[in-house]
Amino acid sequence: MALDWTRAAARANEIAAGWQREAGPGGAVVLFDRDGVREAFAGGFASIDHALPFTPQTPNRFASISKHVLAIALLRAGVPLDAPLGRWLDELPAPLAEVELGRALDMTGGLPDMMEAFWQQGVPFTATLSADEIFALACRFPSPSARPGTEMAYSNTGWRLGQRILERVTGRPYGEIVAELSGELGLAFRLPYDASDILPGLATGYWRDGAAWRRGHYGFHFSASGGIAGSAADLAGWASALLCGRGPLAGMLDRLTAPRRFADDSESVYRLGLVCSRLGETEVVGHGGSLTGYRNHVLMAPAHGVGVVVLSNREEEALWPAMTVLAALLGQDLPAPAEVPAGLFVTEEGPFWAELTADSISFMGGYERLVTDGAGGLRSLPAYLDIRLRQEGAERLSGHIGGVQRSLRRVPADTELDARLVGRWRDPHFGTEIAIRADGTALMPWSSGGTVSRLTPLPNGRALADLLHGPWRSRPCLWLDGDDLRVAGHRARILQMKRVG
């Protein structure tokens, strides 16, 4: 296949030029091959406040692109991925201690995500929490969200625990290991531990509130799950070294992308911090990243030894721009947008729901773009979650979501709130309380006073709450499980409440 660098560069430049014309936050688009950076474009501001331009050398937060770096460090340290977490972390409760490290990293371990677990208890992502405070909550989890090996559900918790394990095994702070690994390649990755750490030149993150841009803020301790910062040029240099196995990354791409399997031996697209997918007939590997005010993606075609990095300090999708540049380089057609039956769908039982729009799906709050699969069905372009569905008329969808067979039907427009939900509920393990009212609202945990959410009724004793904080939205499902009220999102499903009074 002939690579069209001219066409790809034109598309990358078009993206950067759009940021430049807007005169708001921006980003960089960098094309690379096995030898290093080939083309680099940038536009917009790294700081709107000070009118500082965003360049390919501007440090930015990688967010979840950081994950595979920890996997490399664990593999280099010889940490066995088939050993249970409790081998190193005896503070963990038994259900979590028994989860294999590899499953904690490939998202099949059922580990509740720390941020969503905190959010469901009324602690916002802007709260300043240390690594030890976050770990203390993990040590109180009563159970996994799902039986390990049965489902791929995105969670940062396994990566937080993996960092703690590496630091105990090596006796070194992970930040030192990150700086040393990247330094061997002449690159400058850094791992700040919280938002107050000074990183010279770091781009400010922004999100759009209506017509205005606002600064993003994230209070939790930065970890291996998404804390590394560096420039787009440095990230492209790292990915180039990964493609060719240069220096400390020798043989690592094959190890990172080796098949990971569910308990039934079926294969997951999510591997060790990288997602395996395809663009036309070309196998591609990549990962996205999102922190408040930052959206990024790295996407590689290993067979051709090429890839693209999109880093931005603006809360907008980065996978599709990255895919359009890579498609131009490879001469591949972009997948056709899906024609989906827009609306809200739900399984017959349990907390599993999905909302479809013109070209995307939100499954329990996990967003993915949908395209046609070429065989009459729909599939995601998995930034994180693999989804494969078929329409059964306009009222039903069925297929696999995160490796699990699901059948979803449209929620009838006249669905009313189930009266059995009304009342005051309390989780005896955490002390978290929810009050569901007959008027279709709920007093949800939030700081000390709570917050009122309008509920969307679902059939069979279920309802969706709706909480917005900054640019992020949480829609936990409240559902009757026997006499208990359960609270469930895609990333955390452990609150189990008893009726009070």
C-alpha cells in the first residue's frame, strides 16, 4: 500500500487551522512512522488567558493514553499479570484481592471505578483527594461490579492499583520510572501527582459552557491511569519507538496487544492499555484520553509502521479527527455513519440501558461513535468499549456490548415512575442516602446538602437520575433488586440500599 503523506498532512493541517481560526483552545496533530515524526501541525491557544499558542512541543495532559506506559513498566519489572492483586495489596477486601492483575488492567476484573464510585456517594471529581484517600475507598468496596472475566467495563481502578503494586515491587515512585523510561528515548514525560504541581508550559484545559470556554478542573490525585503529561511531539516519538521496538520498548507492542480473553475464552478488543480495532481492512491500535478540558487520541497502523497523535486542550472528541487523518494516510475509506433508531432503550431486567442518537451510543454513560459494520449491523469505533448490535425493527436492538450479549427494547414514551421506588433509601455499608419522591425527582448525594435530580422512569421498577457537574454528566440507574435499591453506572455498581422508615 502506498502511503499518502501529502493527503494526510493536508487533513491534519485542516484540523489545526480550524482551531487557529476559532482563536480558542487548540491542539496539535502529529504524523509519525517508525523513524520518528514526519509532519506536525498545531493551532489555537495553550492558554486563552495569556494568548499563548499551542505548538507540537506544548506539554498537555495525556489522560488515559498514559495507561499502556504502566503496563510496559510492569512487564519490564517482571510483575506477573496472572497473580491476584492481594499478593501485593493485602489491605484489599477478599473479592477484590482475588482479581488477577491482568484482569484489573484489561478492564474485565469488575473493579468499580474510583471516580464514579465517589460521584455516586456525592463526592465530585473536583474534590481534592490524595492517593491514600482514594485507595482507602477501594479497601472498603464490598464486591466487584461484575463477576471477573464476564464483562469489559471501563475502570481506572485497576491502573491505580497497578501503580501501587509497581511502587511496592520496585521501591521507587512511579513518577521517577516514567521520567527514566521516556528519558531513555530522549523524551520528557512527567507524572504530576495533583493539579497543584507546577509543570512549565502546561496547556490549560478548557470546556465549552454554551458559547463560552471555561477552565477545566480535576481534583483527584493523578495516577498511572491517566496522569502523564508531555507534548504531542514527544508522544509521537514514544509511539514511533513502540512501533519499531526501539530501546526500552523492544518487543512491547506485541506484548501489549496480545489477545486478552473473557472467562468463556472469547477475545476482547481491549488489551493492556491499548484498543485493537480496524480501519477498513487495516488493523489499528490506539487509545483515547479524557480529563476535564483535555481530549486526546493516539492511533497506529502497526503493519504499515505509521500513526497519528491528536492532543488538545478542548473538551471535544479526538478519535474521529485522528481516524480521518490516518484514513487519508492509508488511502482507506472512513466507515459509513450508522443510521440508528434514536431513543432510549433498556434490557428487560437489571440496570442496563442505552441511549442512541444519530451517530453514537451512550451505554450506561459510556459514549461511543457508531458506524455500519458492512453486514447490516452496527459497531462502535471503540475508543474504549466494543459494541456490536443489530436492529430488530425500530423497537429492539441486540448484540454484544463489552463482550456480553444484550437485548434492549425501546422505553415506551408513557412509562411512569414505579411507585415502589418512592421512599428514603440508605446503603448500610457506606451510609449513602437517596430520597425518591412521588413527583418524579430524587434527592441525590452531593456534598453536604444533596442535589435534586429529575428522574427518567424506566419499566420494571427502574429510573435514571441525571447529574451534571462541569462538562461531565452522570446518569446512574436506580433499580429495584428484590427489596433493595441498587445504584448502577457503567463503571460502578456496588451501592445496595435498604428502605428507611
